[in-house]
Amino acid sequence: MSALPPSVLRTVSFSEALRFWLKLGFISFGGPAGQIAIMHRELVEEKRWISESRFLHALNYCMLLPGPEAQQLATYIGWLMHRSWGGVVAGALFVLPSLFLLIGLSWVYVAFGNVPWVAGVLYGIKPAVAAIVLQAVHRIGSKTLKKPTVAPVLWAVAATSFIAIYGFNLPFPWIVAGAALIGWLGSRWAPKQFAGAGGHGAARSIALKPGEADWLIGDFTPTPPHARWSPKRLAGVVVVGAALWLAPMGTLVAWQGWDSTLVQMGWFFTKAALLTFGGAYAVLPYVYQGAVEHFGWLTGTQMIDGLALGETTPGPLIMVVAFVGFVGGWAKEVLGPDAQFLGAALAATVVTWFTFLPSFIFILAGGPLVESTHGKLHLTAPLTAITAAVVGVIASLALFFIAHVAIDTRASGPFFLRIDWLALLMTASAAIALLRYKIGVIPVIAACGLLGWLGTMLVRA
């Protein structure tokens, strides 16, 4: 590979990156699969801020962590580009738009009940979400798996993961562990498959046209000084992270006592943040058990409604916890009956803080160690296998969403009569728009939401 001439070397300013992370916070629909697909398209294919192998290397690490992997991936890339503040800004802006939207929608929900036009918009957006997940399967699968004849082991890993999670409901951590073991063995017995398929081993170069720049963070770009392993830097991150947890928790305990609703929310969602291996769906039973059955912050029906809002707003799906916090703060009147909205908004903010703080600590503390493994096949092959397994998991999620969209639970009679053909047509149309015509995510979501709203208005008329 030839080095880039100085004339085509480029940098991205902090303000330019900040504008992108803010935009991402408002367009990150579709759950982790859709969000990862959006970041891949924007950062790898269009802006060329990070290469394919470096993107997947970071993604594989985030897949191993508890917490929202898409938000952690944004934090990782922001940190790699602009140090700790870059990571904090990227991760925070990934969450904040969703927090404000959910606070507003939660207020409408608790204050005005079931609003028909909101239900119509949600009905229209769900097919778009299913199509976005399908797009993610195509994008990540085509980049990771390549041809079956080139990397049959990775195809087998993807297929096995799909069957394991969809057919047998095998826990996600087991799938990750099995894939990592296969990758470790494969680096010794079939190294070419793992070096070529995932892009981690034999990094590739591209032929540059005059005036064309390579990736800002390319396959052979040296690790920047701030991203190199340092015990002193690790200790600093841990100390700051502990202080950011202890300060608000201590303040809440001193203000309202250990048994208060806000303190119990902070403690409960700290534990939830450390158990979210496998994404939001893996931790939802734990959240349901605690928030509904143990603490009584909301009802089971309200939890389901909150999940629908979480699926159709930007940001990580685990942001449904903000809805839980808001409804719980409203019901428990944490600031008194005269300040229900302020108390509920505070509860949603507290829950969000304690849920996402561990994610920032994991990235800023573990990122340098992960960067030191880039390009080492015996370490990156397990991560490549994990990516293949994730393709299968995302495919199962796509099938789950399509089934969820296609079946009208309100209808009765034979299966054929319970199929929502309009929703299926909208899903197919959205998928064609995304995959065939490369239309952006926002126009597709807006169009589907508008169609759902129009359908609701016509039915009411």
C-alpha cells in the first residue's frame, strides 16, 4: 500500500463531527440494527471517516459489552477521532434527542391517554422500522460474509446463530461465546477465511484517484496517542466514572433517602445497565419484573405501550427506560402533586443517566486495549466470527419485526384473514425504497408515518 500524499490528507474538525452526531441523534431509527446500518452508510461509505475493518473492529468490541451497542459504537468512533470529549459528545447526542422526545410523548400519553393520530403514525412507522432492519442485514451481511465459497465457516456461524436465537431462543451471550470460540479455532485452522471475510486480518488498500482522500481512520492509520494503552489513563477514567455515579446517587440519598423512588430507580437501572448483554430485548424481562411487578412504577399495559414508543423514536431501544422513569415518577409524584411533570421528567433523566453512564466508562476505559489488538488475527478472528453471528441475530430480529407488523392481533378467524396486507405492502415498499433506490431513512420513515396518519384519519371519517 502506498501512503497518501500530503495533498489529500484531511482532518475533521470537532464542530463538524458535533454537527454529524447531533444529526445522527435525530435519525437513528430502527433499533441497533438500523442505527448501525445508518452509521455504516454515513461514516464508512459516504463521509469515509473510518474504514470498513476499523468500523467492524469497534463494533465487535461493543457487541461484547452490556449496554446499547449502537450508542457505544458512536462513542467509540467519536473518542477515536476527538479524544474523550469526542466520545462523550457522540454518545450523549445519540441519546439526548430520544430523551426529550420520549419525555414529550410520555407526557402526552399520561395526560391525554390514547391519542388516535399518534397510534396512526406509529402504525405507519413500524413497517419502515422492519424495512430498516432488513437493510441492516443486507449491508452488514454483504460486507462481513462475502461469498459462501470464500468463507463457508462464517456463513455457517451466521446461519447457526439465526436458528439458535429464533428457533431455540438461546441467550445471546451464549451465541457470542460460541462464535468467539469458533473464531479462535478458525484463526489456527482456517485463517484465510477469517482474514478475508471480516476485513480484520488482511487489510485492504484502495486505488486513489487524483484529489481523492482515503478514510480518515484507515486500515493502516496508526493508533493516535490518546487511544494507546496506559494504566494511568485507565485509572483516571475509572476514578472519574465512579465520581459521576457517586455524586448524583449521594445527592439523591441525602435529599430523599435510600428508599425513595428516585434512589431506587437509580440503583435498579444501574444493575440493569450491567445486565443488558444481547441488547434491549434481553433485559426487558428484567425491567418488566422490577418496574411492574416489584416496584409498581407502571402497569404491564403501560410497559408494552412504552416499548412501542421506544421502537419508533430515534435512539437506542433501551431508551424505553426513560418512559418507565417518566410514568413511574408521574405515578409516584416524586416532587409532589403540584409538580407532577417536573418530577416525572426528573425521574426519566435520572433513569437515563444511570442506565448509560456504564457504557461511557466501558468505551473510554477499554478502547485503548481494543485498539492494541487491531490487525492481529489471533485476536481479531473471534471478533470477525462474532460479527457473522450478529448478522444471523439481526436477520432473526428482521423476521420478528416483519411477523409483528404482518399479523393483525385485533382480527379473528383463519390465519389468512389476520394478515395485515397493508402493513406488509408498506414494509415491502419501504425495503425497495431503501435497498433498490437508496432513498434516505428519514424520507422513508416520514412517508410511512404520514401514510399511517392518513389511514387513521380516513377510518375515523
